[in-house]
Amino acid sequence: MEKSNWHDKHYKKLLLIPALLIVFSVVYLFVFTNDNGDIIEKDISLTGGTSITIYDSIPINQITTDLSDKLSDLTTREIYDLKTGQQKAIIIETTEDMDSAKKTLEEYLGYKLDADNSSIEFTGSILSESFYAQLLIAIAVAFLFMALVVFLLFKTAVPSIAVIISAFADILMTLVAFDMFGMKMSTAGIVAFLMLIGYSVDTDILLTTRMIKRSEGSLNKRIYEAMKTGMTMTLTSLFAFSVALFVVKSFSIVLTQIFSILVIGLAFDLLNTWITNVSILKWYVEAKK
């Protein structure tokens, strides 16, 4: 009862937390875009370039230092055995064309790169930029359709807008965290943001349905019941993705980025569902009485 009374008195003040985070996120993205020309740093799958995987044990820091002035926009990653921790390969990415990158690496390593000791992939810049634009359109369309479904489901402006604000905040804050961690976005990462839209609205819809469309019990009791179910859903997914991230980070860059985005997004979803959405809906319901 004391907890309910505390929340009844302070739930409006709690909205300051997500509000400040949203303002910070918008300002950060504005500055980041001004400095980098886009809201994200893109890897070669979105900018075009060459990716070379070398099946050898090479000091990653050394090769980065030695080749950073010879290969433009150089990034390096290592693949290692999960059990032993032994390095199995190194992935080198650069915006250089395939022939130039291969020649530079062969001169540095002192041996020819072939199908037995390496694999090489090249993506053209025009194709990558076109694909990037199409993925952004896909995210925008998915978000718009999600908003439309929410409005059709609840047929009331404030609850619908609360769900949309919470989902938007999840994506915005995850994007800012992604940039702050210095990660480079790949096509897999953008697909993960599409997945995050779905994960962001499920608990919000559950909460809104319990608070708006049901009348049994007090408002605080309906919030508590929704929170028990919603927190179980989110924490289960968060735990599963965290374990998956730990397992795949040693051998799959694609899955590592997908799970990283989902883990970050679900963590922010806890904040935006159970503070942002709850506070807006509670304010709305109390005002209607």
C-alpha cells in the first residue's frame, strides 16, 4: 500500500527521467550527425569495400597500427575459439577495392592470399548505399504500420501516442548507445532495429490493454498485474539474448551485432514501458475520473 501511495504521488515526476534521456539522445544524435555526416557509423556492408578473413594467428593491435595509414577506414576483428580462447582468424575490413587491399596485405604478411588461407568479399559502394536507403525506408514503413495498428486497436489518442512514444524512445536510446559504444552499423544491425520495433510494443500493448480496456480491480492492481507478466516476458528475452550474445561473440559478427542491439533495446524497454508508458497512462486515467 505504501508503494502504491508513493507511486500515486510521484509518477508524474518520474516522467522527467525518460524526458531528459530523450532530450539528451536527440542532442547527441544531432552533434554526432554533424560530426560524422550520418546518425550512425556504417561498416562496409553499408558503405562498400573489402572484407578479408585471414585464417592465421596475427596480433590484432599490431596489424591495425602497421596498416592504418595504408588501408583507408581500416577496422579489424578477431575470431577465437570459445573453449580455449585461442585466436583462429582475423577479419580485416577497409573501403579500399579488393585488388588494392589484397596486395597491401600480401606485402605485409609476406605470402599470397588464396582460398586455403583466406576468404575475400567485396561490396560496391552504389549497391551498399542503395541497400542502406531501402533498409531505412523499411524501418520507417514498419514503424508507421505499427503506429496505425496501435491506433486501430485502442481508438484513443493518448494511450496510442503513449505506446508510440515508448517504442520510439526505445529505438532512439538504443541508437545513441550504439553510437556511444563506437560500433559500426551493418545490414544485420538495421534488421535488428526492425526486430526491436516488435519487442518494444508487445509489453506496451499488454500494459495499455490492462489499464484501459479492463475494469476489474484498482488501477494500481491492474498496473501491478501487467507488470508481473510484462517484466517476465522482457527479462526472459533479455536473459536469452544475453546468453546468446556471450556464445556467438567469438565466431559471428552478424549475430553479435543483432543480439547486442536487442539486449540494449530491451534494457531501455524496461524503462520506457514501466516508467514512461505507465506514467502517461496513469495520468490519462486519473484525469478522466
